[in-house]
Amino acid sequence: MTAATRARTDVVAAVRAVPDPEVPVISIEDLGILRSVEVDGEVVRVVITPTYSGCPAMRAIEDGIGAVVAAHGLRAEVDVRLAPAWTTDWMSERGRDALARFGIAPPQPGAGVAAAGPVSLDLSVRRVACPLCGSEHTEQISRFGSTSCKALRRCLDCHEPFEEFKAI
Amino acid sequence: MSGDVTWVGKAPESVVPEGDSLVAAYCLQLGDDALIYAQRLGEWISRAPQIEEDMALGNIGLDLLGQARALLTRSGELDGTGRGEDDLAYFRDEREFRCVHLVQQPRGDFAFEMARMVWFAAYQRELYAALTGSSDPVLAAIAAKAVKEVDYHRDHAEQWVLRLGDGTQESHERMQAALEVVLPYLAELFDDDAVSSAAAEAGIGVLPSSLHDAVVARVAALVERATLTLPDDSRWRSRGGRRGVHDQCMGYLLAEMQHIARSHPGATW
């Protein structure tokens, strides 16, 4: 492996590992918002997609990518692309595990399939396991949590409130 | 609020734009609806009946603000003026805004907000679902993103209308009264204004009247489940928002929304 190839591999790995500013236990790759990374000479072109239209973390994520690329002596060009629209189905298994360990119930799979069809999910009737004790005996407190991407729930067995990543 | 306005001299919308300018004008209308409703929803923070609702209404407003940013950015890219999203949001005067009257109405009680939201979200859900097929690829992408968000808004408002309508006598009465307060502002959502009609013709947009039946059917079924009654047609109705004719409340809303940006033009932080 040449030095140049190694540098390219390193910067790509560094971009993939940029943490989400709101939930720093998960990387932008595992969250599914990193769409592509391309090294072209001195320029690293990165395509990301927002979770929600109004996600206020996008600027911080762009800055985070810019910082790790600059640390490799290169320059980042970040393109924020809306299509295809992000879905929680793009979240990796590793990302889901990291969320659960952090105390956030991961999103349920199949959101993208459901959203593409004409039938809306009844968003209130779902079984969500408590990330603290594992009980599925939980209820929703509010559809909207501390960030756009999360809802509030509570466990009816261990009585702890917790957040859930909304399937979208 | 008034009926049709008689113009002395040239009316501002007398020429319907074409091509890129038409996409820009259409995106501006949709973006203004989202922006002004986002501003109203932001007023709920610290005023909602419970802290979870502060967060919910703030989050819904944030989604709408995100949609508005994308739509206004698209409008500014294509209208030939080189204006960005902030220029359009903060440096236009009242008559240049193209939002409907429903979204600008002052904040009422919580039942009023749920009545407004249940209609507006049902309308936006049908609108964005149809716009995923827009011939403008950026507008289609914005719509595909927004339709998933609006699903949650609609569901949230519907759950509250059910709970309040089929709740206590007090909550039932206030929810019923709220349905009557928003009624005069609904017809305007489905008016085939000049820009929307031209946009629909060009495959860019959808004809507002084509959304009417699905939206009304959805809300009517919900209202019945909530043991409420859809009020009869009102004796008056709003009109003119798409031509820049607004209520008195709009000036106060814009003063609050715009004064910081106008006091410090070009400021960065």
C-alpha cells in the first residue's frame, strides 16, 4: 500500500467515523446519513442527507466533516442532498446496538417500505422494548422528543422514561 | 379581512410567470405557508398545556421551518434575483408574502391550534404526496422528504382532536368551537390561484382543488369519531393570501419575525 493510498483510506475512515452531534455514540455512517465519500486529489467530496428537513445538526455535521478532512491536510466539499429521502432503515445494525446501549430504543425496521405505500402506519400501536430492562411493556408519552428524530416513552415495568428513535 | 379587492392600477399578480420563474413563484407560496405556520407554532414554546406539547409543537414548527428553508432556497435560485432563504424570509414586506390566511391567524387556545393543524397537516399530506411527482426534481425531493414528516404532524393533531372531542364536556365544547373558528379559512387552501393553476398545467405543481375531497373526507371521518360535528359552511371566507392580501395580524407577526435581521443586516454569528 502506497503512502497516498493509505492517506486516502485514512481520510475516508475518518469521515465515516464522524459522530452525530446530538447522539455522539453513533457515527454518521451508522446513522445512514453519509451517502458517499470520494477523494479527488486534494479535495474530499462528501454527500450527506438530513434526517429531517429542519434538522439543526446538519451544519455541525458539515463542520465535523470539514474538521477531520482538514486534519488530513485535505479540503472537504460537502453536498447536502435530499433525494432519496433518508429513512431509519438505512441505520446499521451496529448503529442500532449503539443506540440501545446508550438508552435510546432503536427505530423499528420497515419504515421505508411503509412510507412508500399509500397506507399510513398507525403510529401509536407498536411494541417497543425498554432499552434499560428489555420489557416490551412500554407506552408512548409523546410523539415528539428532545430532537425531531426521537419520541418519548416510558417503561411500565421498570418505570424509567426513555427516548425512542422514530421510524420514518 | 375582506372579499375581493378592487385594484386601482396594476394588480401585482396580473402576469403569471413561466418557466423557472413559475417554479420559483410556486415554491414561494408553499414555502411561505410553511414559514409563517412555523413562526406561529414557535409561539407555543412555554405556552402549551404540558411540556411535552411545548416540545411537540416546537418540533413540528422545526420540520416546517426546514421545509420552508428548502422551498425558499429553491425559489431564490430560480427567480432571477439571486436572493437566498434569509433574504426572502426577512427582507420581504407583507404584500410580498404569498401564504394563506389560515397559517397567519394569531395563536388561540390549544383546541384552536389542533383544529388548525388537523386541517393544515391533512392538506400538506395530500399536497406533498402529489408533489413527489413534480417535474421539478428539487421540489419532488423536498416533497418526498416532507411527506414523511407531515405524516407525524397529522397523526399528532388527530390524536388530540380525538382526545379533546371525546373527552370532558369542557374539552368537547372547546374543540367544537375551534372547528368553527378555523372554518372560514379552509376554502382558501383549495382555491386554484393563478400560480398554482399554471404550475399544475406545467406538471410542476398540483391543482389545489384536486386535494379538497381527500382532505375533507379524512377530517370528516376523524371529526365523527371524535363525537364532534363539522360545522356548516360559514357566511364568509378568507381570500387573497396568494396575492399578498393579508390580515392585520400578519404585520405584527412579520415585525417579530424580521426585526432582528433588519436591525442588523448582514450580521453573522
